[in-house]
Amino acid sequence: MTDSYLLPIRTAALIFPGLALLMLVPMAVVLYRRHGVMTRRRTFSLYGGVYYALTAFCLTIVPLPSRALDVCAAYPSFAHPQWMPGSFVGDIWKEAHHRVTFHDLVLGNPAVWQTVFNLLLLLPLGVFVRVHARRGPVAATLAGFAGSLFFEVTQFTGLYGLYDCPYRLFAVDDLLANTAGAALGWALAGPLARALPDLGTLDARALDPLRVPFGRRLVALLLDLTGVVLLSGSTAALVFLVLGPEPVPWVPLLVWLLWFVAVPHWSGATPGKHVLLLKLVTAGGGRPGLGALSLRAATLGLPFALVWFLAGAALPDAAFRAASAGTAGTDLVREAGYREVLYAALADPAGALAGFLVPCVFLAVLLGWVAAVRRHPEGLGPHETLSGVRNQALPHATAPRSERPQPVDAVSGDGS
């Protein structure tokens, strides 16, 4: 019985790191838009809630039956949900073999422990609702009911059609026990909720009117770079369809200028900064001109241009020389797949050296850039120092009215 609980817990522990990485940027966007900051305590609280939810979900579906197993034949009774409340009492009496002893009725009775498990499964949810969300007992009870209903429907549908028939029983007693557990968790969390400081208070302490949080700027940069890469790829594909297989080295430069110069000049910020509620201003709080935005974009693009140049100068030549070695002509190189060319490039000493140095140069430049921003007394990056263009934070969703509008003196430097 212990293994049936340990396996889902181990499964959740294996899945969580990847899930946490996928959630990092979306969660940062939500927190920065809503609270203006991403404090460690709020982040830890949210990730704790996600890990708990993942573990609870795994406990309701793992272990999975073998795909070779006919679940319809193996679990025919599970096709009929158990709708009668209180059926667990009969299950306890059945598992006790009609013997009235403490061991038979409680300690050694699997039906009792199954009910206790169902009660405890969503108990942390009630604690989370009270401590993190600061909601009342009705909200905790409704959250428990919704979570339990999701689990039961997942089981009844055979993991949403993955299996032809359910391999676990939809039981109304489980639904009631889970919901009661969430309500109980809310009640037990009273002393903890009173002892811990409100997360909103911690957010207010972390807000510095003279500096936009570095993480907020970094997330905006990540969104902008992702947009540039996607738009460059789609534009290059479109140009390829229209003009044919001719090299188009001007596409990335055009997209870069469009994203970091034209769009900010027209709308006041890059798309990534719009998402993070930031805008670009001059040191005096005015709207920057084309010259300042162009200088900012050129300085910001230098690390990426350097890596692009090194990769373009070293890797293709090494790949060509390695792939064409021992062949009768260059036609075979043109027809070679990208994997073959890449493997050949890395097998060549020059290609292997280039493949190692390019990411190292990019990492060194990136770390140096971040270090320069962090050391600057105002948090300014080299592109801001040269261009005079800075970031200003717009009021977030939960900002008090005293922060609307933010004074011009609160303009901060940017690392993006």
C-alpha cells in the first residue's frame, strides 16, 4: 500500500522541474503585471502550490494500467459511478469482516485509511486558499469541490479517453471527503494565517519607486528576443517563398530595427515592455526620438551581432570543409542533411573549436552586460547610458492610488 502512494509522489517529483521551468516566464508576467514585483516568498508560495497540485493529481491517476491491459474487462464495475453517500461505512464493515475490534475496524482497515487519505488529499488546498489567497471558508470549500470533481471526472473518463474504460471508481464519497478536507484545511490554517505577514505587505516593501525590478526588465527582454526570433524566421520563410533560395542577411537586421526602433517610436515601448507594463522615456520623462532609440537598439544588439558574426564566419566554413572532405564535389554538401553537416562540423577541429567558443563568447558578453547593469548605481545598462533612454514602470493591477501616476523621478534603468 505504501508503494502505491510513493510511486505517484516520485512521479510528481520527476515532472515538476520541467513544469516549473515552463511556468517561469508566464508566472513572472502575471506577478509583475499584478504586483509590480516578484518576491521570493510569493514565488515560493506559488511553486509550492503547483507542486502540491501536481502531486495530488498524480496520486489520483498513478499508477497507470499497462496499455496491453483490457481495462474494460479488468474493472467492469468501475463503469458505474458510486452515487450513494455513506457507502464507505459499508466498505469499512466489509473490510472488517464483521469483526468489532479496533484493529479490524480502524487500524488495519484499508477502507478507513482510504477515507482518511481522501480527507487529507485536499487539506493543503484549504490552507493555501486561506494563507496565500486570503479567502474565506466558502472559497476554500468551493475550491475543494472543484478540485475533487476534476479528479473524479479524470478517473471516470479513463484519463480523458486515454483508456477505453475507467480504471478507478468515480465515488461521491470521495467527492464529499475531498471537499470536507479542503474546508478542514482552511479551519486549521487560522493560526498560521495570523502568524505569517500578508504577501501584499511584503510586495509593498519590495517596491522601490526609484528602480524597476531587474527581473521585470529581464523578462521583457526575453519576450522581445523571442518575438524577434519568431518574426525573423517567419519573414525569412516568406521571403524564401517569394524570392527563392537566395540568402537574405538583411531580414534579422530589418526585424531588429522594426522591433526595437519603429514600434517603440510609435507606441512608446517594445511589445515585451508593453506586456510587462513598462515604457521607454528619456531622462527627463519625455518620449525618446528615433536617434536615441536607434542608438539604444544598436548598442543592445552588439552582443547578438558579435555572436552572429562569429557563428557565421566560423561554423559554415568548418562545416563545408569537413562535409566536403573526401567527396567528389560540392553537390553532395548541398544535398547533405543538416544533422550530417553539423556532425561533420563538430568532428572537424576548427568546427569543434568554433562550436565551443561561440556559446562561450555569448555567455561571457551576456554575463558582463548583466554585471554592468547590476553595478550601476541607477541600474542602467550600457545601451541606456549611451542613448539616454530609460524604463518607466506603469502602475500594476494592485497598485494603490497614491502610485498613479508614477512620478518622473521614479524612472529606472534597464537591463533589457
